[in-house]
Amino acid sequence: MLAAVRTGAHKTEFREYPMPEVPDDGALMKVEVAGICGTDVKLYKTPPTADPVIMGHENIGTIAKAGREFMQRKGVKEGDLVFVEHYVMCGKCEWCHLGQYRHCENTNWRTNPDAIRYGYTSAKKAPHLWGGFAQYVYLPWNAVVHHVPKGVTAELAGLVTPMANGVEWSLFDGGVGYNSTVLIQGPGQQGLSQTVICKQAGASLIIVTGTSKDEARMKVASELGADHVINVDEEDPLARIMEITGGRGVDVALDCTAGAGTFPILLGVEALKRKAGIMVVQGEMKEFPNFPLERVTVKFITIKSARGHSFKACELALAQIASKRFPLEKITTHRFGLNDVDLAIRSVGNQGVPGVIHASLMPWE
Ligand SMILES: [Zn+2]
Ligand SMILES: [Zn+2]
């Protein structure tokens, strides 16, 4: 079987791997769609390891072959379409028991050299198939598997990761609900997914910001339910937000930008309402010179970290996709075959095919 292997910064090699033996408690998934997100752009540009890695952490596929015990444990059978979380759990820790596999040390590639996480783990580790940019992915006993509801195509199911992040960040972390006012910074697949989830949850005002490069994405944001879109290159976003909210500011500010530096945080602090706003952040800057701590304290702001998704968020995202309530096909704009993985990642990073919002890698095309 064939896999695209990252062998260095911006370097992909195509390698063949033997089909692994499937033990009684394991399975093999035929990859239908591997979603590509901004994280892939980052991991491809600055690989966290020198080891060869099959990237691809947003994986939808068909159970091609499964051991008896695996099928019993997971409630799946051969031929089922599933979404596999990229977190391969330990199954024993407090986080796993909460369905919060994202926090399990077994998946923490930053601190644990033996961690398993799809799209991150070294391809040197047998049976090698730890990423979705390949024809098959190996599922051990501790893979976390979700059924894709009937009637949902693999391509739309490929949106489950950004949508699950939408549920996790805006609803669970940000507390968005009926009548909430929300600022979503960044109109990529992540910001658009947040838009859909906030709309579904009953937000009364959704403002999405973007830059001049994001024109097509801003249009989609409006079509998916954003009440206002602001081009930060052309307008003063804070002045505009205050105008829209009658000077009140918003309840919740979500940062879905990439590489925008300290700007989204500073805007979030100012755009939040007078007291007790919530800000969900995901910057990974090492330093933040002149962080406005006093403003944060005086405004009684809560800052939360956007960190992936829980089991429950994935299930709610799949239900949201299955409801067909929103025209989500406006987000799944592009498909790429395995041979074009390099172009696909670059395109998601705005440096290849123009106009990409969500790219689906389809390894059999
Ligand atoms: Zn991702
Ligand atoms: Zn665990």
C-alpha cells in the first residue's frame, strides 16, 4: 500500500508499506478522506521531528478488516464508514474516562516519545500506518472510533474535526448559547465551522473578521449565518464592532486566525463587553510583549485555551453535519489525490491553488 511520507520541511516522499497483520483486537481502515487544516501547514513547514511521518490527522474511512474483539469493543463491522479521532488513548487515565482523549498523556507528542497520535507519530514505529495521507490507517485496540451517520458522505464527514472544534470552543469553552453575541476572528474552515455552531446554538449576533485575501471565505461566512463580516485591512475592526453592538462589545471572542501575531488577542480584549467576557485563544507564540494584563483583570475576562475536541463534541458535530441544516458543501471546496499532497497542504496555506477553504485528500484518487 502507498503512503505520502513527510521526510523533512516541505518534503514528501511516496513509500510503499506492507499490509499489516490485523490482530484480534485491531483493525485496518481504508482511508476515504483525510482533511487538511492549518496545523498541517505548520507541521509541514516546521516538522516537530526529523523522523519520517505520514501526516493526516482528520481521518474518515471504511473499516476494511477488523478482528473479532475490535468489532465487539467498538461496535463496528467491516464496511462501516467511521471517523477516527487522532488521539490514540490509554483508556486508563482520568481524561480518557471523561472522553477527553485530547488531554491523555498517551497522545501527547510534545512530552511523551511513545505517544501515538495520527498524523504525528513516526512511521518507523510498527506497523507504520499512523497517518491519513495513505491508503490505509492501522487502528489498534485503543483507537477512538465514531460512526459516521447514514446519508453523510465521506467528504462532508471530513468536516467533523473543525465542526467538533466549533462545538468544543464556542459552546463548551465559550459558553455561547441563546442570544449570545460572538466575535469570530478568521474565516477559514475553523472560523466558518464556529459560525455554523454559534448560529445553531442561538447566537443573536455573529461577527466574522478576515483580511483582503479572505474575500471568498467572508462571502461563505455570510451565507452560513454571520450577521456582519469585517475586512480588517479596510476597516478599523474595533470601531466597527462597537458600532454594530452600540458600544456594548461582545460576550465571546474566538481566535481562529493563523499567524496573525498578537493582534487577535489585543482586539479580543477590547472587543469584549464591559465585564465578564470570555476569550478563547489558540496562539502558540512563545512571548507576548506588553500583554494587557491589567485590562484583562479589570474587565474580569476569562481566557480559555482552544485545544482540540472531546468525544462528545465529535458526536454533536457528526449530528450537526447529518442534519443538513447548513450548506456545508460551501466549505469543502477542493479535493486532491495522494500524489498532490504537497500542493494540497500549500494550498491550505494560501500558497497553491487559490480559493481553498477545506481540502479533502482522497488517497485513492
Ligand atoms: Zn487539524
Ligand atoms: Zn488516557
